[in-house]
Amino acid sequence: MKRTRWLLLAVTLSGAGCLHTTPLVDQAKGPPPPAEETAPPPPPAVRADEITEANAPEKVRALRAEIERAAGKKPAAPVPADTED
């Protein structure tokens, strides 16, 4: 009879929220899934005062990628710069 009363008391208390069973539930779920990787932030915008003769091809590629990102497209593969020997 005592055993039945203890069982009834435990069920009543756990149903009312007095006994926490979360450690038992968390062990059954397993480890949480890994966090999703986020895309790296876009490079800073190209400004007119940054462009010089020396870095013009690089800034053209950056500006093209910026325009394509703004249009919602994937940036095209980078175009190799013409090298002058």
C-alpha cells in the first residue's frame, strides 16, 4: 500500500510541475544539431575616390561583383587581369 501511495504522489507532483523530468528527456534526444554556417559579409562598397590607375582592374571586378550581388545573382567567376610585361 505504501508503494502505491508513493507512486501516486510522484505522478501527481510530476504532473503538477513540481518534479522536473527534463534531464530524462534531454538525454533521449541526443546532442543538438550543429549550427548552420552563415555566408561571410560582402566586401565594402567600391567608392570613386578609391580608384587609381594601379588598382583599376581590381576595382572593376569588385564593382561587377557588387552589382551582381545587388541584382540577386551569384558573382561570375573572376576575370583574370591582363598583365603587362
